[in-house]
Amino acid sequence: MRNITLFSSEHHKFILLNESEPGEEDGIRSNQYLVAHGEHGVLLDPGGFGVMPRVLSELLRYIGPDSLKAIMLSHQDPDIVGGIATWLELSNAPVYVSRIWLRFLPHYGLSSMERFVGVPDEGMCCEVAPGFTLDLIPAHFLHSEGQINVYDPVSRILFTGDIGAAMMPVGTDDPFVDDFAAHLPYIEGFHRRYMASNRAARLWVEAVSALDIQMIAPQHGPVYRGAAVPAFLEWFRELECGVDLMVAAGRFREGEPS
């Protein structure tokens, strides 16, 4: 599947850099996104080491690595951070990640952390370039302790990391979720097991509901649009997950996903 432009105006684009093929990552499509404003760009969750050359190839359709003004990491997992050392060599972009992961990331073979910016727990507004601003939104414990989302106020797209991620069947390549009820079987098990608790989910939904969201763009699976956006938020607000489902140490309610 080719790259998908989720939003485009004269000076601004939000693009899904669709480098993955069906079957990669055990059937889970890994999404990398480019937010481009004029000659400047921001790369969201650049991906693991193995996909880096293909992500770069797709990026070059729009901008060169020297035009990257920021790289933003939703959390610390290797499918997000594994290729970061090469991106640091190719660009001069600062890298934004939750401050709690700054001590962890050197284990990815990084020789210096001087270009990393620790995002505070409450999030922050990031002025990438004049007239180009992105909001970094806290999403703690969903699933990472230091999860952050990125909201683009121009396209009104919310990049949510693993929130909304789907475990799609191999060979399924629909880029959008329009019918949330039909999509639910592909997200329910993952969210019930990997998200920490209903309290964390509810607080996040309350926070992002103040935003004007046209699309929810997760790190795995298709992008939510139209009626699927409020439907997902309503479902996630009420979801029992993580520690809500524990009945004893190492045991969850019968029938819960493992």
C-alpha cells in the first residue's frame, strides 16, 4: 500500500509513510508519520532498525533528512526507537521523548544524548518553526508509563501511539476505520491487556475530548476518521483493562487475553 496523505493544504501535510508490507511484525502494520509544513518536517515514531531504509525512502518523496526539525517518540519500545541512531546520523533534528526514558535510550547504542529533549509529565507545546506548532499531550500508562501523543492543530489529527492500535489479520490493508463496531474485534484484546487501567484511559479521554479531532492516527493499524473517532473515545472511556482485570498475582479474569 502506498503512502497516504491524511491532510493536505498549500503549506501543510500530514502523511502516513506506509513502509510496511502485510505480514510484517507478525501481521501488525507499523505506522510512521510525517508532518510537513512548508520546507520543514517532523517525523513521528520513526520505527525499528530493520524498517529504517524503507522509511527513509518514503520520506524522500517529500523532504530530505536535513529538513527534519524534530523527531518525536511516543514511548520507548524498539519498534519505535530501534532505528534512532541512524536517524541521528542523517539529520540534525532534536528528538522529543518523555523525560523518564532519557536514562533508558542509551541502551539503543546511542553515544550521546545531547539532542534529546525530555518532555515533562504534563506535556508541552513545541514550536517546530515559525508558524509550525505541535502539541505534545500526556497519555501516561497507555501503555507506557511515559507515553506521549502529538496533536497537529492544523490538520486536527491526533497521533496516539499505541492507543487505538489494531491487530489486523494478515492481508488486510484498509487504511481507515469508518465502522467502529466492525473494527472492535481487532483492538479489544490488545487494549484490555496492554492498557494499564480504566482510570488512565478515562483521564486521557477527558483530556483529548477538549481538542477538535478529525482523525486518530495510531502507531499500528488503520486511522480512525468520521464517526469512528467519537465511537472509539466513548468505548475507551468505559474500558476495563490492565489491573482492573487482575484477580490474583499472575492471574486475570477467566477468558481475558494473555
